[in-house]
Amino acid sequence: MKHARRLVVGTLAAGALALSLTGCGDSAAPTERLAAKTAQPTPATGSATPTASPSAGASDEAYKKWGLTAPLQYAPRPAQKPQIPKPGPGKVPVIDRIPVPADDKVVFLTFDDGAEKDPEFLKMAADLKLPISMFLTDSVASSDYGYFEKIRDNGSASTINNHTLTHPNLRTLSFEGQKKEICGQQERLEKRFGKRPPLFRPPFGNYNDDTLRAASECGVSSLVLWRASMQINNFQYAEGSALKPGDIILAHFRGPGELKGTTETQMATRMLQRIQEQGYRIGRLEDYL
Ligand SMILES: [Zn+2]
């Protein structure tokens, strides 16, 4: 797990610092522009029959409207939460994959930063009842926190979590400096959304021992990384070339300016297609933590 994290960070380090605040250090590289079918949205029929899945209230036809050829599969809340290895005292655990059984093909959606506030994505997330763990950076998301509140409240049980005040590389900061970034955003989010977030993601996936202690002191319960990062058309994997059970997926609130003309909903459709092609269901991260 440690090795994998270094792999992610190492792969991305070169461009990470050059990115704007809207980036998480995993820019959409030109090499990721693989041949992908353009989504062909078809009109919704207006049907609103709820599915049987406990975590999904998506209408039967919503998947067609958003360019999918089959309904999304949602994982029910697990009967028992998986055992997450405990960190040392005063530190939060680092999680990049949920330890589910090898045959439990479930993955988890996370969206970072919050610069782009695409109204079409609001509709898509609500129509498909996507359970999204959002990691928001105050400096880019706060211009319209109401946007993310709508996603939280759309019936999908999506959540709002901490991604620092200003998106710094935490490794360059002192313990106190890191605490300011993490606790500061905990307080901002608590004031705005009425709840202190349980989850924290360090910008660019960069952290050190001070981060784990600072996050713990700020009331965070887990530091969340990722195993697959959605680019424009496809995933970039921390290792291998396919999703694995329990993978946490990273995507961003990004618009055409950062996605080479692709809209956020087109990116999200391709992400969901890739998940479906590999036979995975979508779970709600917080149900497993
Ligand atoms: Zn980020």
C-alpha cells in the first residue's frame, strides 16, 4: 500500500506543483485521450420508478438520459464494516482501497476541489443518485458552497469532506501550518454545512507523519487517497490496468477548460461506462468506514 502511494505521487509529482488550485496533481494528460465513444444522450421518458437498491433512488430511465446503455448497479450498505488497520496513537489511518472480499466488485466515487460548478452535473448526480464523497477546498469551492449542498441533499447520501483551505502541498508546511489548513477547513465546513467532516484528503495525495497527527487533532477520522484517477476518457491506475474490488476512485469538479473541451457530465459518463465495462457496482464510501 505504501509502495502504491509512492507510485501515485511519483507519477504525478512532476506536474503537480505547476497545476492551478483546481488540480489535484493528476492532470488530464494527452496520452489519456484514448478512443472513447461520445455519449449520446437520449431524452428522458419521465419515468421515476425507484429501483430496489437501498442506496439508489435513480429512475429506471435515468441511465439512458446520461449516455449509459445499462442501469448502474449500486452496492447495498454492507452488513459489517471491513476491518481497517489501526494507525499509531494520535494518528488517522490512510485509506486508498476498502478491504472488501476479493469477489465483491464495488468501487467508490470521490470528487475533489470544487472549482467547476456545472449545473448539468447537478442534474446528472441527482438523476443517477450517485453517492459521491466530495472533498472541497475552500479557496475554490466557497464561491458557491450551495452547489455542493445540492449534491449532498439530492437523495444520494453524498457527503462533504475536507480538502484544505487553499490546496497547498502539505509536505512543505510545518505541523502548525498543516493544522491551520486542515482545522481551518474543518471549521469552515462545519459552520457552512452544520457538520464536521469525518474524511480528509491531502492535496496531490501528499502527506507526511505531521499530516496524520494534524488531521487527528482536527477531528478527522480517516485520510482518504485513491487507487484510480479519472482523466478525460479513462482511468489512470495506481498499479495494473484495471479496477480492483474496493478501489477508491478520484475525479474532479472540472470543466471544459481543464478537460480539453470535454464537459464534466461527459467525463462522468465515461467514468461510469468504464466502471460498468469492468462489471463493478458503486458503493457509498462512508457506509464502509
Ligand atoms: Zn485537489
